[in-house]
Amino acid sequence: MIHRLLEKSVIEDFGKGKVIILLGPRQVGKTTLLEQLDLEKGKTLLLDCDDFDDRLLLEDKTKTELQNLIAGYKYVLIDEAQRVKSIGLVIKMLADLHVDCNIIATGSSSLELAEGVFETATGRVFEYKMFPFSLTELANDSNEREQKKLLEQKMIYGLYPEVVNNPSDAQRTLSSLVNGYLFKDILAYKGLRKPDVLQKLVIALALQVGNEVSYNELSSLLGIDKETVENYINLLEKCFVVFRLNSYNKNLRTELKKGKKIYFYDNGIRNAVISNFAPLELRSDSGALWENLMVSERVKRNAYVQNYAQTYFWRTVSQKEIDLVEWKEGQLQAFEFKWKENKKVLPPKEFASAYPEASYEIITPANFWSFLK
């Protein structure tokens, strides 16, 4: 059993009078995490809201009925809570009961659950995001040396738990995730009726990992308006498929003002989208895969340790670039990702001159562990 970094944080939030919301895509181990908490079985109520009968226990209930439902329990676990009608109101009422009970709700996307909860139960919840395994979690289970040997595998097949635990079935697992969760579930949300457009958009984003993305170009490529492109990308973000970095601009007139780069939360999903699981020596995108892996791992790391740094990329109109820039409490850190180690690379002169106080580091397979800790 590979322990998740969130486990300790969730336990530390017990007894604070808040409902704990655990968001993340399907198959990343949210239910397994609940099992790992090792809660008192006789004092724990588990409601699996994929089950119709369990949903009925929560829907259209008064505060008194909910209080009677959880009476005598120390822990109440609501799995796949987005299935519950008016879940935001349900969670608000549970939080308002002020009972000596720890309530955890999980959801497989932030679409139905987060939208309902945060409109209704603002101030009554602690939110966590859960992702596929991180390299740090795997290293904690084995060791850094062992995981470094498997870097190429992770760059190609990613870190979904089922992929990590059953590597021989990785391609089949990833194809199932893409065809089932990525397209079927997302398209079911609010009656989206353009599966071909969504599929083409995801493929286009996958082929542009590490590059600046133009909504205008995507609009022209897909034959849809720019607003629809943005709405679909927002949808993919809320479903934990992709995330975006905006361009950092403060001091230079030549810095991009509205640039965007889009990364995938998981390399395996990205490669499944374009049906390319070829080894690195046969690929032309190994640098992009390394960059996507490192940026997504940094996002996981920041989320799990509650580091609220603001993340960007930096680029000028003349194409001088830095892959990742983090700003936190007046401190600026810049990172460049290189899969193949070569001679020492210096930051662009324009960046060094405009931000002399910023640190700058090249992240390679030789030193990436310090970047992720």
C-alpha cells in the first residue's frame, strides 16, 4: 500500500468543525485514501453515492433527518458525493449541525461537486485536490534511486495508480481512462454534444505541450469560435485533465502579456490521447515529456504541502523563455527543464537584468529530487 502525502494533512484537519472535500479525477485513489485513514470501523459511516440507496439517505432530507443519520458516528465518509442532488446544501446542513463528527466528501471532478458546494457551503469546508501518484510518494514507498531508474517509464506511461501497480497493462488501462472518463464523463456534463471537437482539441493540446497555446489558432484549426475553445479548456481543467500557466510579466515592455501554456496532469493520459507509447529514443518530444512531468509534479508538490506560490512561464516576443517561474511572498524562482544534460545554461540576459534578485536553476534527471521536495 503506497501511502499518500495527503493522508497526514487530512487527519490533522479532523476536529476543526469543517467538512473535508477531496477532489480529483477518477481512479487516482480517493476511496483508497479513505481506507488508509484507518478509522474506527464501528464509528465510521461510509456512504457510496454511486449506490442509489446510499444517495437516497442524503437527498431531500431535513437537518433533523441528517442528524439522525450520522448520530453515534465519529466519521462520515461520502464517496462520489457529486452524485447527490443538491450536494452543496446537504454539506452545508451537515456542517451547520456542529456535531462531534468528522465528515469527508470525495468527488471525481470539480464540476458538479465543487460548483454546488462552494456556492452553498462557503466557509464551511476544507478543500484538497488529489492527483495520480507523485514521484515523491513512490520514492517514499521504495527509494529515490529505484524511482530514478523508472523515469522513462513514468514519462511515457504516467503515474495513475493502476498503471503503476500493473505496468504490463498500462496501455490498455490508459486507453480505457481516456475513452471512458476523459470523453464519456466530460461530454455527459451539461449535455455537451460535440465529442469530435473535444477530442480534436485534446489532441491539439497534447501536441503543443511545452509550447505557447493560441486560442485563435485552435479556433481556426477546430472550426469553432474562440469563446468555445476557452470554455472547453476550462472544462478540461475542472476535470483535472489539463492545467494552464499564464505568462509572467512585470518589468519588460517586450514580455508576453497574455500568453498561455497548457500541461497535462499525467504524461500517460497525454500519450494515450495521441496514441504514442514509443520509447524515448524513438521520439522527438522527450524534452516536452520531461517538462510536462516536472511541471505537473511541482503542481502536485505545491498542492500537497500547501505551498501557495503563484506559477507562471516567462517569455518575450523575441522567444527568450524560461519554463517555470514561481512567485511567493516577494521571492522569485525560475526553473528550466532539460532532459539531456549539457553545458551549463545561463538565464536569458533580459530576465537576469529585469529580475536580478531571482534564483535560477536547471532541472535535469541528476537533480530533480531537490526540486520536488
